[in-house]
Amino acid sequence: MGTVFSFDIRDAPTAAIESALDAAVAWLHRVDEVFSTYRSDSAISRLARGAIGLDDCPPEVHEVLALCVQIRRATNGWFSHTPDGRLDPSGLVKGWAVERAWQILQEAGAHNTCVNGGGDIQLSGESVPGVPWRVGIAHPLRPGELCTIVTGHDLAIATSGTAERGAHILSPHRGAPADGPASLTVVGRSLTLTDAYATAAFAMGGRARSWLDHLDGFEGFAMMRDGRSWQTRGFPGRGDLQVVGGTVG
């Protein structure tokens, strides 16, 4: 998927957890084979260019496309898997894949776990007994610094922005690069939804804060291009931070 994945498991190692870790890694490779838009032989690339039909695709494609349609409706079209007329469900796939990998570990007994897919994170439990996870959000305007830290026990965290990949998020309603903040972070429980909602909120631009304020179960933090920031009322973090060591701990 063109990014780096990592697993941070704080439970005591067991044969079941080690086996589940192998299964989670195999799952992510499977997702890349099916959904990568960088691979011409992936099912999603072949479907996009008409080389195969939907009936020829594996069940994962049917599941993801159905979710994309649901989220497009829930966001009034601000999330789209065809923003420029070309099939690309990448705005949902990474979060969905990470959440499924995390579920594999959970079912094997790894209950204090952080799975990170290119900065989109599903975590559970504690970093050490009695201490919640602390996840640093990179400052999009000041490299090497953090703009906030998210703290919690059972959270999904996703950030959309232009700092790493430039203007890659399209506004479905304008068919042009979204004119959003420098970065926007959404926190929820399910990374599948959190990742997609972060993409949608970034595409909304100035509408995002009001939308997130009224979205049950989700909170948001945005760093604006002029250095100002805002956050929703229940955002589980702190703003205006300076350099701190590490991004997760």
C-alpha cells in the first residue's frame, strides 16, 4: 500500500499471539495484492480499467465497495471512492485493513496492542499497566515537532493532510484538490470509519469542525495553514506542544 506498517504488542508473548502476528502480516500482504492501486495486477486495478467485472473479484472487494457506498451517504458525498471518476477506495482500505489486523491479534489474546499503518492507528488496552497509550500527532508546519498528543485506551486515530504526500485528497464536489487545513486528525473507536471520516472531513475544509462536533462517537483536531488550531469538545488530547521524544509510547 505504499507505506509502512508496525505492530506494538505489550502482552506477554505466547504461541497464539506469535501465530496471530504472522496471520496479521499475511492479511496485510493479501490486502495489498487485492487493493493496491500501485499494482497493475491487483483486483482493484483490473476492475478499475475494466479487465474484470465485480463478479470476478474476491469477497473483500465486495465488502469494501459496500462500505464505501455507506460512508459516501453518511458524509453527504464528501467521502468518495470515485472522486475523479476513477475507482480508488484507498481512503477506506488502509484503515479497514489495519482494524482487521488488530482484530486478529485481539482474538489471540493480544489485548494491549497498537497497530500502525502509515500513521493510522488502532490501539487497545494500555502501554504499560496503569498507563494509557500516548500517540503524538506530527506538526504539519514544523518538522520534528508534535502539534498534539492523543491519550487513551481503546481508540482509532487517523490523520489526513498534505505534509507527507502533497495535495492528494480530492474534493468529490469540486473534482479538484481539497482546500483543507494543513492536517486534520479524527479519533473514534473503529479505524475503518475513523480513517474514512478523516478523509471526508479534510475534503470539507471549513465545514469540518461543525460536522465533527455533531458526529456521535468521533472527535477531531485540525492544524490550520496559518498555524492556528481547533479541536472538538471531547478530543482526548492536548494542543500547542513542543518537541517530545517518540510518537507512540
